[in-house]
Amino acid sequence: MSSESTGAVPTASPVPAESSRSAANPATASALDARRPRRAIGLGFFLSELAALFRRKRTWAMLAALAAVPILIAVAIRVTDGGDGRGPAFLDRITQNGLFVAMTALVVAIPLFLPLTVGVVAGDSIAGEANAGTLRYLLVSPVGRIRLLVVKFAAAAVFCLAATVTVSLAGILIGVALFPVGPVTLLSGDQVSVGESLLRSLLIAAYVTVGLLGLSAIGLFISTLTDAPVGAMAATVVISIVAQVLGQLSQTEWLHPWLFSYHWLDFADLLRQPVDWSSFGSNALLQLAYVAVFGALAYGRFTTKDVLS
Amino acid sequence: MTDAAEAGTAVRPGDRVTDAAGADAAGAEPAILTRGLTKRFGRSTVVNGVDLTVPRGSVFGFLGPNGSGKTTTIRMLLGLAGATAGDIRVLGHEMPARAATVLPGVGALIEGPGFYPYLSGAANLRRLDAADGFAPHATRAARVDRALERVGLGHAAGKKMRAYSLGMKQRLGIANALLAPRELIVLDEPTNGLDPQGTREVRSLIRSLASEGTTVFVSSHLLSEIEQMCDHVAVMRAGRLVAQGSLDELRSAGQARVRLEVVTADAAAAEAVLARLTAGAPRIESVPGIESAPGSTGGEWMLGAALPDGLPPETIVSELVAAGVRVRGFAVERASLEELFVELTGEGFDVVQ
Ligand SMILES: Nc1ncnc2c1ncn2[C@@H]1O[C@H](COP(=O)(O)OP(=O)(O)OP(=O)(O)O)[C@@H](O)[C@H]1O
Ligand SMILES: [Mg+2]
């Protein structure tokens, strides 16, 4: 199957050209061309994909588990009265200001919990459809293979955002409930208002979301390789762990800047006054590179694949 | 004209609009045309040089035993799997190169239904319709309802898929094929898992689709089913197309073959005579109810063989009598389609590789 066969580029499929030809010469228009003017960009399908994703109990179970992270942290600190100051970044600040619960929870969730849930969603994207037997029906509907990949990736990105926002929001709410809240002292020493600090929390959620896009693309690619969704999920999660382990080893120092997890915890720059955007930029660039490479691999694999599920 | 075809379009599936790509004066190119279609998985050739011609407007039966390559062929027709060799044209366009043009006009059920268990029947159909970038959004709900009504699932539209029975899932799969106005509907074993009532409904559904002018391509391993609803047939055996044509053509091909049957107690002697005269091993069956073994004189046996051209049946009777066979019954029959099918596809239970 040639890549053209999928005709799936959302905007420029061979069909519009065809229908303009047939409009010029109605006598030679086939019934197909006359009936279907042009393929929709895919917004409707994207919304339906989101609806399917968020109508699954599994999705909500994962979001609930993520929300439990800040809640557990806050409750534990509240009960033990602050502890001895050891533990993840920002932990010691929580007792003074509840708004730090969200940031602490993100630091805790980034290495394992977030990649786990993202791996489940991205790894399931194509393999899950193959496993359910729906992939063949999507393809003959016809969804267009490239269009399907794009929509699946976009849905995974929306899930990344939902996941990080869930952690942040749950952290803010439980922080407000259990600890005093007031103006936040930034890492640069400046104080910002509660409103501004909430804005910064959103910014950090955006940063973490962007950081997960590379992993989503990897998961999408792996998902095109198999009809077994569990395998694709597990492989994606394992890759995220391997990347972080490599990121810890001094022997692989040369590799570190190329790992998609390299900037995962660098959002402290967003807690300075004025905001230092350099880490946001380099994180985005790195993730973009991963999305490009693994998007291309997924395209190459999926558009030529025999769908036998 | 009813149902799905009305929803939102002026051109109905049956309307013959001449296609630019090589249509003749009488109308369009065949709905499906393959030449030398071949598929290999590793070293096994699963579909081997298949030349299918499915005329427009026909109800085409695609017959073959398990593992003969029906589903694999359908997957290639629909662009799901790439052909190892050969050309495919569907609705006058090359596949899979023109999939985006062809597939909106094709409805399909491929190797059983596939749905999301956590969505309702109607939500499943809406999702697949949303995936079709060419289906109008405005008429979606109406088309989904109509397709569900048409397969008798109107009352179960809101039920979660995991609560559907096997036959209900199968019906939903057929409803999916009917979501939009189609020129060609491909149904891979549509009556799998259906109760007799459902089977009858599917048959009448196919007939009503055909009367609207839609070409229907049905695969099955049951001749009786194909015989009841199709006007054209192709027979697959181990990846090869062994017969193709209108049902009448095939029937008369069967009629040309004459079979004879001998009922006797002297099975061994009769077998020897028949083997000599018809140049082939006769088929031997014990007549039900009488237990015996070939060669003994107690039981009664039925021997079947094909009558060679130019050999008068009475010659066989006199030869049998001369060999001392006590002939209790002798019959000459023209082969039924069933026998032709068995002859074409082989009789053994083992799946032919
Ligand atoms: N992915 C695959 N890899 C290798 N061989 C395959 C694959 N899929 C199918 N086959 C082989 O291809 C042959 C034809 O399979 P196919 O599913 O087309 O048969 P079928 O005619 O649809 O049979 P049935 O009536 O059982 O549905 C079988 O021998 C099967 O083993
Ligand atoms: Mg099959």
C-alpha cells in the first residue's frame, strides 16, 4: 500500500481535486465524486475520539490515581507535622504555604505516575483499536491512516494535559484545605500574590504536558507495531524508565541532553521573577524533535501495514 | 427506496452515473474487478491469482470452505492488506491507490463485528460515522437510528456493547455497513451467530439492498445460504478461484455432470465393476439402519460414481449383473449445485492448505 493510498492528509486529499474536475464536467462525474464533496478536516472525529477516551472508566481511574498523589502527600505532611525536611523538592515549604503541594506532587508524579498513565493511553492508541477489532472498521469507514495517527496523537496530548492539570488542581485544592495560603516566595526571592502563583502553577502544568509529548509519540509508534495493547503500554513505560535511568548515570553523560526526560524536572525556572523561559524553550524543542522522529516512524510503519486484526 | 439512502443526498446508490475511468455505454465498470490477485504470508500463498468480476447490481456469493482465503481477499479489496501481486479495481477506481474515493461508497462487515465494549450500540455507530471524513455530520443521528432500525436493534440502541449478545453484535456490524448510502456492500459471513429469524432478516435485507441497486458481495461457506440470495457465485478453494459465474451458469455446469447410484448388498463386486467402467474410485456409503461391512452379504450399500461421457447407463447395469452383483437399485441423476460445490471444494474435513 502506498502512502498516497491512505489519502489521509486532513486538508489536501485527492478528493477535492477530483470533485472540482467532476464539477467542470458533470457527465463524467462518478456517483461517488458527486456525493462526497470533500473530506472533513477531522475535528468531528477528534471530538469523538476524546469522547471515547473520556467515557472510559479506565481514563477516570488513572486521573483519580493521579489526584491521589497530592492528596496523600498533603495528608501525610499534615499528620506528621512537616517531618524532618528530607524528601522531594518544595516539600519543606508546604507547611508554610499550601500552594506548594501542587508542585511537590508534580515532582513526585513525573518520574513514574505520569509516564505510566501516558504510556497506557499512547500505547493503547492503535494497538487497542486493533485488539478490539475496530481498527479495520475505522480504516474502511474511511478514516485515512494519517488522519487516524494525527487524531490519536492529539488525543494523547489532551490526556497529558488532563493528567498534569489533575495533579496540579488536586494539589492546589488540598493545599488550600489543609495549610495556610498566602503570597508565595519564589526561588528568586521575590514574592508574588496568590493569583499570580496560581497562574504559575498552570504554566508548570503546561511545561510538564509539553514534556510528555515525546513519550506520547514514542507510545504511538510502538502501538503501530503490535496488536497487543498491553505490550505496547508496557514497552512505552519501560522506555520512559530506561531513559530516566540513563539520565542518572554519569557514564552516559553525552547522551543526557538527547533523552526526552532530560528537562522533565527543570520547571523551577518558571518560579523566578521574571520568568526564565529558556528551559521551557529547550524542553519544547527537544519534545518537538521526538514528535517529528517518532511521528515519521509511526507514519512509515502504519501507512504500509497490513491490518489483519 | 427507503432508509439510509435517502439521508442527505441526491444521488442514490443505484443511480448509474457513467464513470470517467473506462466505463462502457451500458453503464459502469464491474463493482469489483481483480486480476491475478495474490497474497503471500511468508512462504504460504493464501490467495493465488484470483480474477474476480463482480457485476454492478448483482448479489454476489463468495463461497469457500474455512481457510480458503475469502477474508484475506476481502481485506485486500478494501485496502486493509496490500496485495503481493495483482490489480484491484473497486467501483471503477484502482485500489488501494484511490481508497479515499472508493471507500465512502462501500459498506463492510469484515470477519465479524468490532466495537468498543464501553460504548452503547448507537455511540459505536456514531463514532465510526464520525471517522468517515465524508459522512455529513448533520444527518448522523438520523442515519444511525435508521441503520439500527433496519437491523432490528432500535430498542437496544442505548445499551452498552458489552451487554449485546453475539447475534446483536453481528446485527450492529451489519448496521455499520448501512450507515451511509452505499454503492457496494461487502458482508463477510453476515449470518454468523444469527438465529433463524435473524438469518431470514439478513436475507431479506440483502434482497432489499439489491432491489435498490446496491451491489452486495457476500462471503459464506454455506452453499444453501448463497443459493437462496445470490444471483452470481464465485467459489474459492485453497486460495484459488475454482468457479465463477451466474448461479444459472453454474447450475447448468452442474447439470452437465451425470451421476449414477447403485444400491446393492455386494459392495465389493460392484465397486470393482464401477471402478473399471468409470475410471475412478466410487464413493461407498452404507445404507442407514443396516449395519454391515463391505464384502459381506448381510447389509445394503449405496455406491456413487460419475457417469463418463458416452457410456450408456444400461451398459453399466448389464456389466454389474454379469459380474454377479445383485442390483437392488439403480439411479441416474444430474448433479445438484451442492454436489458440484463439494466436488469443487473437496470433501475432507481437513482445512486445505
Ligand atoms: N496473518 C496471517 N498470517 C499467516 N497466515 C494467515 C494470516 N491470516 C490468514 N492466514 C491464512 O490464510 C488462509 C486464509 O485465511 P482467510 O481468513 O482468508 O480464510 P477464510 O476463507 O476467510 O476462512 P473462514 O471461512 O474460516 O473465515 C488460512 O489458511 C490462514 O491460515
Ligand atoms: Mg473468513
